[in-house]
Amino acid sequence: MWDSFSLGLLLVFFSALITFIALIREKDDLHKLLLLLLLQILLIGIIALIGTDLAEAMVLAVLLVGIAEIIALTQIFVNKEGITCKRVRSLDIEVITLGKAPVILSVLLICYGIVLSGLAGGIIAGLGIVFFFMCNGYREPFAIIEIAAGLSFAIWIISFLVFMFLPQYWLFALMGAATGILFQVLAKLALAGTMWEGYHE
Amino acid sequence: MNPELILGLILILLGSVGAAFPKPDDYVTRLINLQVPGWGLLLVMLSFDETLALLSFCGVLAFSTFIFIRVIQKRGETG
Amino acid sequence: MSSLGGLSLYNLGFGDEIIYFTPFTISLFIIALIFTIFVVISKPGRQIVISSGKDASVTKDFSDSELRFHRFLAIGCGLASIGAAVTGDLFNFSLFCALVGIINVGTFAIIKEQHVKDASFQYGLVVFAATLPLFAGAAVALAVSGSLSILELSKSVLTPVPVIAKLLLLLGVAGEGMAPFYAAKTDLFRSGGSSYLLICSLSSFLIFIRAIEIILVI
């Protein structure tokens, strides 16, 4: 009766109850948003406790919904409070702003990510780029990164259509999907790295 | 019931109590306490061998922490 | 298939996702489609504010790009409610409900007045909090009965879905479909994009009816 799913579900629902109580007692808006991030973590916990492949696919979709709602709500919050342009400084740590270590680490991470390919490779290479941007600042034109992201998304969709309708060309579709998702994730994470300086040129 | 699962569930419970009622009641403390249930969830996913979900959740948690730190910095005060 | 939605007329297989058409879902589909077409062809209105005590009125103007984005969001909301009306998968239904909620928050947040912004933020908090019971209901149903397809669940050969999962699902849908309350609270039905805002009420109505059908069938 008390297998791992039931026990875990009980604990996670109890945590959700605590979070809802804290949410009711809270008055500040940004605190409420932070508590909702905690609720999203608990929701993914409920789904991950099922522990099958289908649950893994569900986790990915729910992560997408959660990050969309977080971005939308923080943007509405910034609009609502009327905070528009206040400069945000970049990370001011002397060890990593001067010296060659960030460049070497980023190049290593990007090379390893390209070798891995796929989603995991995209995340690793993207982390390399995030680290580089966070340490060095940036002066790169973003239109090129955006165009690359759009093209790679198109390649990804085309590979999925090939998987569905022309299954005999699966090798081509596999290569296309791996490259497409690599560049897609890489470009999106690179944009995250540039959030630290509050202006674009 | 392997040890990762038990440790992960305990971390989720303690971390959500800590993030729901942080002791100095400001944004940064709550954001740091939020990483504890995140780690608990990572351990739960590790015990069920959900590699893809684990990697994506790492990325999304880091991304949302970026977003919230930036909003807190823009807001320019703690409290 | 139980007799609530009528006999299943046509099953459209799309991979392992099965979209099924009963007389019930066909009527919901047609209603959502007609109102989406109305949104596509309708022109925006103008809001006239009469200042009290004086003999004066002010016409509020909305910029062109604002109205275009409003229309885009309304079409997206219509498509999402079409998807929620015909899908045959419990998890896809939850995803479409969450999509309707996010799009409605976006529809409110376009308006540039302060009280509307506050209301849209509050509605966003409700939508975000309601995703937990919504997806948790689908997850508990999957864990207990082992399937997410509504066709399989309605045949009653599997373990029946527990009542707590149905209650969680209903709670989640109630949170996502709160849009008309906030629209009425901020008096949005008189604003310039009101012809696009109609789809907001309609989508809440559609996902409520569909959720009740799903809860009675599974």
C-alpha cells in the first residue's frame, strides 16, 4: 500500500499545502511570485514521482508552461510597478573579469557540447557562452544569433516531419534534429547570459 | 525506496518549509531557500533515471533564478 | 463510450494521439470555430468615457499595433479552445487549458491603465497557482489507471480514476477559467478591444463544459 509513489505524493501535497498557506498570508507581490516558483517545483515533483518515460515527457511540457508563465508574470510585474530603465551592473568579480580562465573554460565547454549534440550538448555549450558573456560583457550583434535560432528551429520541425512521413530517411532526420536543437538551446541560453547588462545597442 | 529518493523527499519537505517561511523575510533569502527543494527534486529525478527531465530542469531553474535576480536588482531594495 | 457525449462518429488518429468527434465535441468545435472567424473579421470599437458632472465626453484611442496584437492573442485563444474542445487526451486537455489561461493574462496585460495591470497580475497569480491542481489531477489519473487517453479511460476496463483526481482537475480548470470575473471587474467589456475580448468569456465557457464532460465520462 505505502509504496514510494503514495508516500512521495503525500509529502509533496503536504509541502504544497504549506506553500498555499504561506501564499495566503503573504502581502507583497514579488514574494507571491517567488512562492509560485516553489509551487512549480512541487508540481514537477508530483509528475516526476510517476517515474515512467511518459512522465518524463510530461515534465518537459510542464517545464515549458512554467517558464512561460514566469516570464509573462515578471514582465507584467515590472510593467505594473513602473520600473523601466535602471542600469544593472555586470558581475564585478576581479578574478574572472581579468585573465584568460573564462575564455579557456568557455571554449572547452562549447567544444564538448558540440561533440555531445542534442539537447544536453546545447545546454552545456550554452552554459559556456553564458559564462563567457557574464565575465566579459558583450558587444555582439544579436540579430545574427536570432536568425541562427530561427533557422535551427525550422530544421528541427522539418526533421520531425521527416520522422512522421518519411521514416526511411531517419538518419538524416536524426542529424537534423540534433543540430537544430543544439543551436536553438545554445542561442536561447546565450540570450540569458546577456541579461546582466541592462542595455542593447 | 532507494536512498536518493528518501533524501530527495526530505529535502523537498524541509526546503519548502524554509522557502515558505524564511527567517529574515526578504527576497534573496527566499530565493536561496528555493534552491533546496530544487535539489531535492533533482535527487528524485535521479532515483527514477529521468536524465532528460533532470537536465532540462537544471536549465530552467538556473534561468528562472536569473530572471528573479534581475527583477530584484531592478526593484533595487530588499524587504 | 458512455452515452454522455453521444456515439463516437470519427476518430482522427495522429500518431498515438486520438482526436475523437462525438456530437458533443463537434458542436463545441463548431461554436469555437465560428467565434474565431468572428474575431478574424471583426473591427475594433471605440470607448467613449463620459466625465460626470460636465457636458463632455472623451474618446479613447488605441494604437494600431496594440489592436493588431490584441487580435493575434484573441485568435490564439480561439485556436486553443478549439484544441481543448476536441482533444482525446487528458494531458493535452490540461495543456490547452493552461494555454488559454496564459493567453487571457496576455490579453488583459495589453491595456495600459493601472487598475487593469493590477487585475491582470492578480489573475496571472491565480492562473499560475491553478496549474498545480490541473496537472496534478492528470498525473494522479495516469499513475492510478495507467492511461491518459479518454477513450481508454471511459471503457471502464482499467482501474477507475479516483475522485480526488477529478476534484483536482475541476479545481484547476476553475482557476484557469477565471477570466470573465476579472474582465467584468475591470470593466473591460466596454474597452476598445471588446470585440476581441468576447473570445475570453467563450473560451472559459468551453473549457468548463468540456471539463465537466471529461469528469463525468472517465
